[in-house]
Amino acid sequence: MGSFVLDDVQQDLVIQETKKYIALASQLYQQEFAYVPVKFDLTGRTIGMYKHIKKGRVIRYNSHVFAKYFEENIRDTVPHEVAHYIVDMQYVKKGTRPHGAEWKSVMADFGADNNRTANFDLSDIPQRQYSTIPYGCSCQQHQLGVRRHNKIIKRQAQYFCRECGDVLKAI
């Protein structure tokens, strides 16, 4: 396993690039967009994420992936996530799709590639570990995540085997 982590200088560069795209959007659309806090707390295979939560907005980046593919992520991931923010601010509750026409338009205005996914080798990037609980049906064993298991326990949901159609039962 490789040990890739952004240093402080690289984090500052990512933050500055994020601010640059927000300022560009303010200029392009003649509307003032506030700075969005940036965190480097994503793990697993997710490279970047824009979140609109009750307490505000945040752009999150995966420090490990950014460190391994720094230039590519500065070029592609930063405008990608800022574009999500700009679309969210411009089209509040108008049913826009995450990578729909509005997002593609912002990416084009940024002069950025509107490809939705990156093609990086992430085999040496630390991955999230998920707990699973064994469930069974008449034809096989299944592994359900904790969230689905808890829904079954609280009688909020039932899950069925896609092969035989039986209700899954804890083993």
C-alpha cells in the first residue's frame, strides 16, 4: 500500500484553485458566489464531493488520491466540484441532474473536461472497510451492510433474493 497524503502546500494550492473557479463563476455569471469551505477528509475511491447540508455547503476532497494524481485532480476534479456548487446556487430546487445540462454548461464555461469519472489506478489507496452481516435464502448466502441489517431489525424493510425471490433471513 502506498502512503499518499497532501502536504500543507498542496492543500493550499487546491484551496486557491477552488477559490479561483468560484471567482471565475462570479465573473462569468455576474453573481457573487461565496467561498465554500474545503475539507480533505474523503476516503475510499471517491475523489471529490460537493455537499449542501443543513449547516451550509462544503467541498470535500480525497487527500490520498489528490496526492497521487495531483496535477490531474487540480485540472479536473476541482472545477468538477465547483461546478456542482455553482449549479446548486443558480438552480435552487429546480430538479437539475447532478451531471446534467446545467453542470455541463458550467464545465464548458470553465474550459474544463466534463467527463464524470476519472480513470485512476486506486489499488494502493486506502479503502473504507464495511461491516457486513450474513443473510441467507434457499439458494445462497448474502452479505448485507449494517444499514440494511438495521432496517430489517427495526421492521422498516425486507430484502429479497434476486435469484429465488425468498425473503433474506439472518444466518
